[in-house]
Amino acid sequence: MIEDARAYGSNIVAGRIGDSGQNGEPYQVMVNSANGSSACASVCQADTSGDGFVACNAGGAAGIPITVWRKFISAPAISFERDLAGFTVDSSITPTSLTLSTDRAIDGSHSLHATINATANSTSTIQLLNPSGLVPGKNLTVFINVPRATNWSYLQAFAQDGPGKSYRWTGNGINQVRCIPGEWNSIVVPIPSDFSASGSRIGLALGATTAGTIDLYVDAIFLQ
């Protein structure tokens, strides 16, 4: 079993893989002995199509792996079916526009489309101010899709406390080399148990490496 697959930490089902409360689970996490990573891309050989994996020799497993995806067991808090759900562009030197799109979606028929006109070593941030429904001690889960661009290094989802916690920043992200182009990748951010909601925000920050347009799609945001 690989512990760090796409969407591994999303929509946890009690007693199934990904449930941290398990004991005596009948599987073993595969680890790349060279670098200690349990990520799919580190343990297994990707299929040439970019979808799934064909062998997990680095994890010490014989045979052909089976790639599975979980269906959402609950509706996301934000799915962009009607509007931008309050998301805006944070003031930045990187020109970014937000629109609704039907080009691709993981939930329903719409997603949030951020068009980022990047310059070298620039950062673009989209945000939702004072999000409702965020639960301290739970997770923020965001699904992202970058179809083509490689002129970026890191995409981070974040939750930032309000002034009650001095605008503390909690983030987690994905490197460009681990983001499968055109596929939905999930980013899970653990929310601190003492999160200060008043004046807080959540969002995504993308760091570009060279100039060029980057299309970023966002959908299915879970807040607990």
C-alpha cells in the first residue's frame, strides 16, 4: 500500500486506507529505500499515459499495481457551480484573472479557472476571506488541476489565522514535478486546533519560475 497517493487524505472512510485511527491494518506502507519516500511517484513507475502506475519495484512489491480513486462520500463545501464563491485575487505583481469554467471539473460541471500571466520568480495568490465552515482540528482539502504549464515550482494551499493568532500561516503543497498534468491532484492542509477564524482566509499560492501563462483549475474544496 502506498500512503501518499493523490487524494489519499481526502474523504476518509472509517476502517479504510487513509483512516489514521486504524489498528492492526492488514497492509504495509511501501517506502523507497533510497530516499525514504512513500509517494507513488517515488515508489512506483508511472504509466506512459500519465494515469496510474505499472510497477512498484522501488517499494519491493511484485506484480502489477491497481490504481483506484475514491468517490466523494459527501458534497464539497465549495464546488463553484454558480459563482466564484467569494474567491478573489490577492494583490500581487502577477496579473491573474478568475472565471468560472466548464472546461474541466471533478465535482459537478464547473470549476474555478485562474489564468496566471506569470513573470519570472513571481507568486500569484487567490484567496477567500473569512471562510465559513472551517473546522479547527480538521482538514482543508483542495483539488487542483494544471493542464499544461511547467513554468512553476510549487503550488501551496493555505489557511491563515486572523489577528487573534497574529495571522499565523499553515500550508501544504505540491511540487511541479509531482503534479500530473491534466489530472486532479488534492492538497490537504491540517487546520490547527486553536485556529482563529475571525479575520482569517484560505487560498492557493503558486510560484512561477519563468514568464508565461499558467492555467490553474480549482474545484471541490472541503472544509472539515
